[in-house]
Amino acid sequence: YARPKVFIADYHAKTTLDDSYKNGIFNGTFSITNDTEKEVSKEITVSLTKEFRIKKNVTIPPNSTTGFKVDKTIKNIRSWSAETPYLYDLNISLENQFINKKIGFKRVEIKNSQVLINGKPIYIRGVDRHETDPFTGHVVSKESMEKDILLMKQNNINAVRSSHYPNDPYWLDLYDKYSLYVVDE
């Protein structure tokens, strides 16, 4: 595929909740690459909610990558859990480039040998999963992945231990969408 000469090279979004479990904490890092012979200045927009929209002018030297951070506390966030899998749309735009990623706010802790999600104890009913399909082997379609998830949900499974190798990123997105906890090896 072809990219523009100035493009969003990478991004990372980390979300959690504050000690009250009511406010979201967003920590994001964003990198823009300039593959031209001259310095350029571009405006990048990062938004998550109606209240959280940041426009930033970034100057990128020739043939280099420049990064910046966004740290923001968002009041009265809707948190993600297996019971309420609320996801926000993280939108990143730079000229004609648009990235949309669904993200949730949750806080995972261990206190007194108990796993807590957003300050509440959970009971884990989990399974192991290897990325295989009964008909196509290690080539797993998106439809097959959704079928696996729906089967797990029908059987009250709320957690999955993934295999020892990297899973398809779509599979991880399905965990968020269908509210399953994941232990990634």
C-alpha cells in the first residue's frame, strides 16, 4: 500500500480509571513521519468524546518522525466491564488520513488475592483458546472467530487465555465488543 509523504506512523492509547472509578485517565502517544526533504507543519486532531477533542500543530523535520503525548482526565466516564462493555471511538486525523479505534476505560487490580475490575470483585469462568478452525486449520476467518465468541457467551464464559503466539488483532477487538476478559500469553 502507499502512504502519503507525511503520515501517522504509530499511536498508543492507554486508559484507566482514577481512584474514584468515575473519571477516565487517557494517556496517548502519537507519531508522525515526514518522508520529504523539507520541514513541514501539520495539524493533527485526536478526539474521544464530545468534550475531548484536541487539535495540535506539529512541526516535523525532514526525513524524520516526531511524536507527542496527550494526557487527559475525562470526568464521569462510562467504564468498560463484562457486564457493561461500553466502548468509545478514538478518532485520529491528519489531513486525509483517518484512524478509528474502539477503546474502553477500566481498571484492573489485585487486592487481598482477589481480581477487581473497576473496584468490584469478579468471578472468572474461563477457557483456553488456540487459533484454529475445524475446517481451515490455522487460517481462521472473522466469521469463525465471531462464532467462537458467541458460543463462549452462550456458555457463560467470561475469560479466555489466548495461545502462546500472537492472535489476530480482530480477535482482540471481539473481546472488547462482546465483553470477555483476556489473558494474553
